[in-house]
Amino acid sequence: MDEFTTALDRADQAATTKPIPSSAPARMRFLVRALRGTSAAATELGISQRTVERYVRGQLRQPRPELADRLERAVRARWQPRVRAAARRRAAQTGGIVIETRARFGFTAAPGSTDDARIRLITQHLPPDHAARLLDAHTAGAGEQQLRQIAADGLGEIYFRDRGRRADGLQVEFSDLDYVELELG
């Protein structure tokens, strides 16, 4: 499963300042405006154009559960794009990202060290340069493994190596991810 991709999407959506429309007709009207037409909205949701028009006019009000989920996801993905972009820019330039995760961290270190892999709960602020790498990779469509590696590099530098003050040469491996939460700074 794509835990990092999902966590980055949740962090991105948490930056919005207003809640999404609550009723199905209001959500459909927003989606039609965002996609510039009922045909594009119908294609996005996998329903007929006529059904989209009925929701826009308020003739239909209660979508079946799977359509309601698709509609909510489509609206959330397009809700307040400028506010979300500003939050990403702020995180990449000044604020950074706070990462909270529980995962197994193992290390490649000097022979004879006691750096065995174990489950750790870590909450750490990653500075803007690491946040920018993570956000840029996510925007470019990087895979889950690449996002994990970028986060592991950031945690290795900030948390484990303390910005070069200890454990020189320690390489962090991120596996057995239990959960991850991200918050744009």
C-alpha cells in the first residue's frame, strides 16, 4: 500500500482553510466547475453525463456509497489548490515537515556495532530542504519506495546522525512501516 503517498495527500488536504461542500449536489457543482463541464465530471466519476446534470440541478441528492466516495475524493483532490500550493511552498522554503512514524529502522554501520533493526516510534521535524525533496518527488509522481528512501535519508540526517554530530557514515533503512503521519510546517 502507498502509505507515504496517502500521508502526503492527507497533509496536503489538511492545509485547506474551508471544509469541502457537504451535500452531493454542491460537490457535483464544484466538480463540474473545476473540470469545466459535465462531460469531464461524468468521465472522472464513471457515471453518465445525464446523472451529473441531475445532481447539479438537485434532482438527485443521495448518491450510492461508492459514488459518494469517488465524488468526495475527486472534490478533495481539487479543493483550494492555491491554498494547498502555498502550504507546500511554505513547507519547502521555511516550515519543513513534521513526520510521525512507527516503523522498523535498521542500519548499515561499522562492523561490530549494535545497530540492529527494531521498531521505533519517531516524531521529528524535517527541515525545509528535506521537505522540498519529499514534496518535489511526490509532485513528480515518485513511487512509494523512493518517497520512503527520501524520508529515511531525512530522518537519518536529522534524527540518527544529528546533522553530522554523531554516527558518521550511518545509513538508515526504513522497513515494516506500521503508520506514518505528515504535517506541513
